[in-house]
Amino acid sequence: MNHPTCLALALSLTSLLSADPPPAPVTVTVKTKPAQMKYDLERINVAPGTQVTLTLQNDDDLPHNLVLCKAKNDGTNDKGLEVATAAWNLGEAGMKQEWIPENPRIIAHTKMVNPHQSETITFTAPMISADYPFVCTFPGHAMVMNGALHVGICLPPIKNLHYRYYTGDKLVKLPDFAKLTGVEEGQLPSGRMEITQHQNDRSDDYAYEFEGALDCPKDGDYTFYMSADAGAQLLIDGKNVIKADGPRPAKFHDKKINLTKGEHAIKVHYYQGDAYASFHLSWKTPGFPEAWLTPAETDHEKRMDEKNQTEGMPLVVTNEPRIYRNFIAGCGPRGIAVGYPGGVNICWDADQMNLALIWEGAFMDAKRHWSARGKGDQPPLGYGVANLGKERALAVLGSNTAPWTPAQKNDQPHDPAYTFHGYELDAQRNPTFRYDFKGVNVTETFVPEGDQKSGTASIKRIVKLSTNKPVDNLYFLALAGPVEAKDNAFNFNKTVSVTINGGTPLARKSVGRDEVVLPVVFTNEKAEFIINYSWNLK
Amino acid sequence: MRHTFLLTSLFSFAISVQSPAASGSDPKEAEYYKIESFAPPQDCVAEVGSIELMPDGKIAFGTRRGEIWTVENAFDADITKAKFTKFAEGLHEILGLAWKDGWLYVTQRPELSRLKDKDGDGRADIFETVNAGWSITGDYHEYAFGSRPDKQGNIYVALCLTGSFHSNAPWRGWCVRITPDGKMQPFAAGLRSPGGIGFIPDGEIFYDDNQGVWNGSSSLKHLKQGAFEGHPEPLKWWDLANGALGKKPLATVDKSRVEAERKHNPNYVPPAVVLPHAHVGNSPTAWDWDESGKFGPFTKQLFIADQTFSTLNRIFIEKVNDVYHGACFPFLKGLRSGPIGVRMSGDGTALFVGGSDRGWGARGGYPAAIERVRWTGKVPFEIHEMRAKPDGFELTFTSPIDPASAKNPDSYKAREYTWALREEYGGPEVDEVIPKIEVVSVGQDAKSVRIKVTPLTKGHVHQISLLGVKSAEGQNLLHPTGYYTLNEIPKK
């Protein structure tokens, strides 16, 4: 793709329009990734008012569409979720309408494109610089299948760009260009360094020198990002900026340098040894998004920014529960997240041995933990997150007014009264967690019910206790946090409605917070509670 | 950059067409040991953290993404016959696998677990926690590396610090022992950043620590009950052991030396084999050894991986005055990624190596890899063993040497050096000594040489390069340098 990369600056539109000729039309193809529920291109950059010809090529085995939307009324980027939700709410009519709701936010859309087919639409990009989300409105896809049309002003490509093409013999590192004899030279009016011009000539052992002028829009720090296979060197004003000599698989290197406003000489030496050849170079300065100085390939590994480090590897739950153990925000370092088919999820805390989180919608994004060193806690990917707290579920209390037992602290030795025993999967791969406390064996199983899409989602938590030496004054903490009793249910933190069966819930205020505790009464050495959490608030 | 080598390539050494080779293979080394890469299916990101041999002839590997895969036909001459099957997923950074009594024991960040496929569908369904007795604050550096079981069935877990410097929770910076009945016993303190834990052929437990604070260089270290490995921060949990480990060791003195610290602190265990930083590697991980002889001449020596250099080094270890020490030698370059898991097959026909460069980078350049190394049957001309003697060293060779070249003292070049024990990160080589080398004798079979090294310096690495020693056929040594860590000087 040769579209320019652009900037969302609050520039005066009139001055912009009078100063610049109309932007060149842009043609772009967005593909769907097979079996990944994702577009291959999640960001399209165009100048305001650009005529865009967009092809949605569906390489997946499910039908998908692409619906381009205005930003949400409050100006936030909801990734088109509001429009997608309106599509889901069409119910049966949705099929007939191809999941396109009547919604003022829609700017343009494709029809529902069947697997391995494509459709092309043409539209004019809005005049106002902003991110315009696009999304697949097929029910259930929107959480991960979205992107943004970025409308804004661009960092320019290279002025007066020239190339010289060389061939060599068995190149294994950057050659001394002064000693090479050029085969051909010419201009690149696109202003982007292309290494594919002679690909019909040979695939191995060649080199390019590119020279031109970079027009810096202001004084400041500019960061350059470069990856090359086999190798390349970037020089600005004759000075080395990045040297990535081969042969190595391509990796992005970056370097920040200070440049003054105006033109600077840019030179790149690139060489190819054998097999894969690639060259990517982009630049950025504060206030402008990153802009390519090479033809930007959408299928190439992009340099990761902070956002990309934590988003983009959603763990999709298909027909059986999926487990993800890691550092999970709202739980802790021993989080065991379970995503159930139907769009209901839990996170069980193996430090506290208690349920920590429940939520609806998408499960978890593994990008943070599966990139680089995997630092930090990752929150749930879905919505309707009920944060049940990091608390012990069982405790012996002196009386029913005594404060709840302290939680396990991460930096303290483990309380030997509680022992985690792991989990076992049933035939449907649904885990049952097991632990014991003072000789009481406890199991917890979760059964999702209803459906997230129809707004009837709930999850049933079945807690079974057994012991041959009953413990006196044993209590189970059902809820801790903002609780509002409503009929026979408790609304928790305005998120979920909770009903409790199998015990006598005692709502109390303790140390300044609401709690619902259950005295544990053993019958024939057994006790059982069923706690139901529903997002359908009463 | 090529991802598969063709015979028509500019490289002159022969390599099989179907097996993609590591990008940095050394043609000379490849004559003797060949690296072959498996091609996992697309849904398998083989960020290998540990490898185990399964009783049914498969291998299993656990990954940093928390998956366990089994590989059928891993020994087949045609590596493309390998068949990958996912056994388990959803675990947390797997850095230890061990098959025991019908269970696959898995050391993952939060716990030692054991897994079983109860219903026989090829996927684990029991995930039983054997022990989760250590704490985690949520720092990415708080890794847990698990050993295989010892003869009594104990599994040892090496617990990395919180970051590089701190032990913010029990038992960070410790080795703990998990008994067969699931009890955790604090075992040794003062670990910094373990990269691997396991045994040596005599059954003793070791780990390797990575260069950083209190570790001027990475090294292989002996773990014994109550031992102190040098990083003082984990000592703060000593009293939680309730006296089981005896008196609390003294904190290491900043800018001290190994020898001084041994005198100062009876629990302090000196590094057994230093892997000199930047000479042979940067970040040691797992190791294994061969007892069959089918992996070449280095029976019972350790092959230890280096994640950063994408290499294997070789270790000869011996015990003098009840203290372990020995030598390391470069062995094989050119692994694809940053190796973390290593397992030798029982029959010695393949050494399985796998890893990931995620977060740290490795010379191999690939983000993940599972590979195998096989001996071609050709014996490389190498230093075989290097033993400490009262006045120097005895070196043996894998094939006969040219006695004239071995008798010439100019064929040898030596340096002795160490590192300060510092609370700062890493540090330079210090206290350098250039010793005098005299050749005492060449063995009658022309496969050994006795050299006198004056002086010998306790606590120093003795780096000896045999640049002029030739084989009977006039060849140079494939790897001419040995690095001997001399903790004790034998009496005879």
C-alpha cells in the first residue's frame, strides 16, 4: 500500500484546503485473517477528504463485513462496539439486513461477504481529523474484529529520491558501496524506498543505494524505525543512524535523533544475500504518527508500540472452556482465568483460593504476557467485570460480627491452613477447583447459563464442602463490597445480581464495607452452596 | 536471509535439504555435530522452557506460553516425520518437566503441578497442585525452574528473585525441595537469576546463575542443604526455615573475592564451574549429559546451553577436597533461538534443545525453536578432560596429539582471573595473573599432557589456550581453550 500516513492535528481546515491540492485517491485491501477473527489491517491512514476505494477480501471461513463508523457521540473510540451491538439487537431481522442496523454513526459499509469472496466499496474520507472505527457487525465478532481509519495530516515521504542498483556475488554483509559498480540508477517519484524494482532480474545478491531529502516539518526529536533482511544502514546528513548488518532475520531497530526544521540528506544502503528479502523504514516525531519511508506492507510484522504490546492476541473461546493462568488485574499473580463458551468468564485466584472476577464478552488478551518479558497485570478483555475482591472464601470467626479474616498477602509466607490442590477437567473440559481449609475439602465448579448476546448471561457457582471433622464457627464469604439487597437477590456493585441457595445469607456491615456471609452448617459431613451471578440486574 | 538451506547454497558443508538448519551453524563443528530444526505446526509457538522424554518414545516440551506439546517420531532420521500434539494449555510459564510414576510433573511459575490424561483422549485433564508454597509478587522476573526427581523422588525448584536485586516475598532467591508427598522444604539460599536446575552424573543437585549483582560472571553452582550461593537479599527469609538449615549465613561482603568469602562464611559455596562472561556465553540455562557413548566421546560431561549466544558449552566437573570444580569448553554454535530446555535421549542418539529469545534476545535470531543435535560419528579433535593437579593440570584429548607440538611450552597461553563479589551489576575481570607454563610430560599414548602452571591461584578461572597443540594428523583443536575454575588445589 502506498497511502500516506497522516496526523490528527487540529489544524484549520480552511488553511489546509487552500494550501494543499486535493489528496490523491487511495486504494486499500483489507483481508480477514483465517481462523483469527481479525482484519489483517487494523489501521488505515488517509488525508482528509481522500477518495478511498476499499476491498474487503474475506479469507476466513466465516462471513464478515466491514462497517466504517463515526466516533461515538462523546468523542471516545469505542471501536464501533455501539454499532455492532445495535446489529446484534436486530435479532432475527439481522440476517435479512445483513447485520447493518439503521444507525447515524455509519459512514460506509460492505455487505456481508461470504467466505473466500470479496467486495469493493468507494467512499470519501471525512474532512475532520480523527480516528474512525471500522468493525465487523456479525454477532460476536466486534470485540476483536475492528480497526480504525485514521484521517489526518502526514509526515512527508522523501523528496527527490534517487536509487542506484548493484549486483554482487555471495553477499553476506553490507558491501563497501564505494567499490561497487552500479547496474542502473533512477528516480522514485513515490518518495518511498523500494527494493522490489528488479525482482524479476534476480532474487539474491543485490544492493541498493537510496538518496534523497527528508523535509522535517519542525525542530525536534525524530525516531527512525528500520528492519532489513539481509542488512541495511541508514545515514542522515552523512552520519550513521542505524546499522543492521546481516545475515539475520529482520528485526526492527530504532534510533532517536534531533533534527532541525528543513531538508536533511537521507541515504540508505541496503543489500540482499539470499532467500527472504525485506526492507522497512519509517519515521516519527512528537505530534505526528509514524510514517513509512518504504512501501508499507500490511502483512509484515509491525513495530510494536505500547498499545500493541498489550492488545492483539485475544484468546478466542470456541466450543469448550479455555484456561489462562497468568498475572491478571483484579486477581493477582496466581490468576486462573476460564472463558466459557457463550461469552461468560471467570478468574479464580489460587492465592486466596476464591473467585476473584467474573465478566461477559471476550475472554483475555495474551499479548502483554506473550510479548517481550510479559510484564504486568492484564485486565479481562470483555465487559461487565464484577470485581469480587481478593479475599479468603472461608474463615473461622469468633462470632458473626467479627471482622473477616485477612487476605493472603503476596509478599508474605503462605498461610498453611489453606492448601490449593489444583483443578480437574470434566468431559466438557470444565474445571473443578479443589482446596482445603482446616480439614474441610472444598470444590468449586462454574456452570454458565443463558447467553451474553441475548442479555441473559449468568453463571452458577457450585461450592461443595466436605469434612469428617466439622469445624465450628466456619463462614463462607459470599460477597464483599457494595451490596444492595433486592427481593431475594443482592445487586453487587451495580454490575451483577447475585442469588444464594443452600445456606442462610447474613448481610452485614463490617469494618466499613458491606458483606454477605454464610454460616457453614454441615449435614452428614457435607455442605453445599449455589451462588448465581447474573448480569441482568433487577 | 534464508530460512532453509539448499545444497546449492554458498555454504560448502553438506546439510539435509528438508531440515532447515540454524542460521549460524559453524561448518567445522557441523562435521561432528549436526543441528536440525523441527518444524512445529502453525498453532505451536515453540517457546520451549523445558523438555522431557516420555515413556512411549515421544518427547514432551513445555513452553513459556504455558502449553505442553508431545512430539512423535522425534528420533526419526527424517525430521519432517515429527508429529506434534498439544497435551495441555493454559499453564503459566513452564520451566520444568519431569515424567514420574505415570504423571507429568510440571514446574510453572506459581507451583509444581502434576498432570495426567485420565480419559485417554491425548489431552491432560487432571492438573493437580503438588506444591504452591512459594510467594509471587507479580514481577515477571519471578520465574520458577524445576528439576527432575532425585532418587528419593524429590523435585528441586530454583526461584528467581523479584527483579535482579530483591527478594520481595518468600522464597524468592531460594532453592526449595518438594518431597514426594508434596511438602516444601527450604533447601539453599542466595540465588539470583537461575537459568536451569538439575543433577550431575553423581546425583548431586546444581543450578546455574546468571551474571548480575553478586555474580561477576555466570556459573554452575552446587546446591546443598543450607548452602549460601552469594546473593545476600534472600537471607531475610532464613528464619522461616525454623532452624532446619542451621545458623544463618553471613551476608556477602561487597567487593570481596570468592576465596575471602569462603573463609569468612562457612555456608558460602563457591561457584563450581564459572562460564566466563562474554567468553563462552552470557546466560546459561539447562544441561544434560550422555552415558551411552552414542553422543560421541564426552560421556558424563555436561552440555549446557547459553540463551544469549545460542550455543552449547561443555563442562567437565570433578571434586577435590569435597568441593566441586572443573572446566568449561565451547562446544557448538548456531542454535536457532535462545535455548532454555535441554534433554538428552536415553540412548544418546539425540540431544533435544529448544528455547525462545523473547525479552532478552539471542544470537540465533529466531523467536522460538525446537531442535535436535546429533553426533555424525566423527570424533572432533578436542580437549577431552582437564583435571587439577597439585602443580598444574592434566589435559586429555579425544584423539592422539603430535607430541612435539605438545611439548613446546609456546603452544600454551594462559591467564588467571576472577571477579569481585559486588552489589553492583556484573563487573570486570580482576586480579589477573599471567602464569608460567611448563610441559611436564606427554602421555605414552599421546592422548594426554601434564602441564605445570606457576602460580596456581585458588578461586580464579584458569584460562588455558592450546593454540599450538596439533593432532597427530597436524590438525588444530576444534576449540582450543579450556576455562578451569580452581576452588581447591589437590594434594596429589
